[in-house]
Amino acid sequence: MVVIIGAGLAGCEAAYQIAKSGIKVKLYEMKPKKFSPAHTNSNLAEIVCSNSFKSNLITNACGLLKEELRRLDSLLINIADKTKVPAGQALAVDREKFSKEVTNEIKSMENIELIEEEVGEKIHLKDIIKENITIIATGPLTSDKLSKEIIELTRRKWTSFL
Ligand SMILES: Cc1cc2nc3c(=O)[nH]c(=O)nc-3n(C[C@H](O)[C@H](O)[C@H](O)COP(=O)(O)OP(=O)(O)OC[C@H]3O[C@@H](n4cnc5c(N)ncnc54)[C@H](O)[C@@H]3O)c2cc1C
């Protein structure tokens, strides 16, 4: 079993790929009980700012990466293609439809158990990592409680990148 913390863009893609390969996944997401300052709806893989995934042209790095992801059966790119809106040479999506479709897909997968809890509240990182391969995918707005637990475990000082 693999535990993934955070069902944002990275966490959902990781959960999908791991579950699809036949491995059980426990996916923790603090929404809708708790929201970061930027997240506002209860769907998974919420796009908090620009709805553009940048260029779709394979003549540049952004577009080439997307094409590689497409060929690797990326959940997010497949759903982005289905929910795209006109944006010239860029791949931009209807953010509501995009998140809804990702949520439906993740919830429909047999190997994924979605647990709507904040890690750092009742469930703690040190207990999770004792027994499971763990992916932390809580993004730039990781909750304060989990941030503190990561600092304690890694014995690192807090560094702000903003
Ligand atoms: C204000 C803002 C604007 C941005 N604008 C852009 C942009 O225009 N373009 C761009 O490419 N990138 C932008 N970014 C960066 C953007 O966050 C990333 O591109 C993308 O969302 C990162 O995906 P992720 O999966 O790592 O994190 P997220 O999509 O943020 O997902 C993390 C998930 O983890 C959950 N979570 C957090 N803490 C816990 C916890 N303790 N327990 C359980 N769940 C938890 C959150 O609720 C969230 O659902 C922006 C970021 C911010 C904060």
C-alpha cells in the first residue's frame, strides 16, 4: 500500500498511476473540512490560479512534456484535453469541469481509498511513514500542522520560498 497526502494535482496523478498498476492507495485530503487560503471548492485537483497549462506545441519544452504525459496515460492531461477551452496554442481548461472529472475518476477507482482528514490533526506523519511508502503532495500551501511535523521529522529549519 502507498499513502499519498494531498489530493491536489500531483497527489491525484500519483494516486491514479499507482492504483492503476494494481497497488492500493490511501489518499488523504483535508478538504472539505479545512481549506488553504487559496483553495475554495471541495473538488480534488483544484486549480487555484491560472487555468492555463501553457503551450501545447511539441516544439517547446512545455508542449513536449505534455505530449509525453499523454503517451504515458496521464490522468490530468487526458482530462485537461477533455475539458479544454479555446486558448490559441495553449492548453487551458474549464477549471470546474476539470476538477470535477478528476474527482469522479479518483473516487471511482477501486484501489483508492480517499480519506478526508488533515494529516497533522488526528493522523500524524510519523505514524504514517512507519509502515507505508508515503508521498507528500501537499503543495505550496501545506497546512501549518503538517509543515511542523515535516520540520520535526527532517530536523530542518523553516525556509520560505515566497
Ligand atoms: C495563490 C497561488 C497561485 C498559483 N498560481 C499558479 C499558476 O498560475 N500557475 C501554476 O502553474 N502554478 C500556480 N501556483 C502553484 C500551484 O499551486 C501549483 O502549480 C499546483 O497547484 C501544485 O500542485 P500540487 O498538487 O503540488 O499542490 P495543490 O494543488 O495545492 O494540492 C495540495 C493539496 O493538499 C491538500 N493539503 C494541504 N495540507 C494538507 C494536509 N496537512 N493534509 C491533507 N491534505 C492537505 C490541499 O488541500 C490540496 O488539495 C499557484 C499557487 C498559489 C498558492
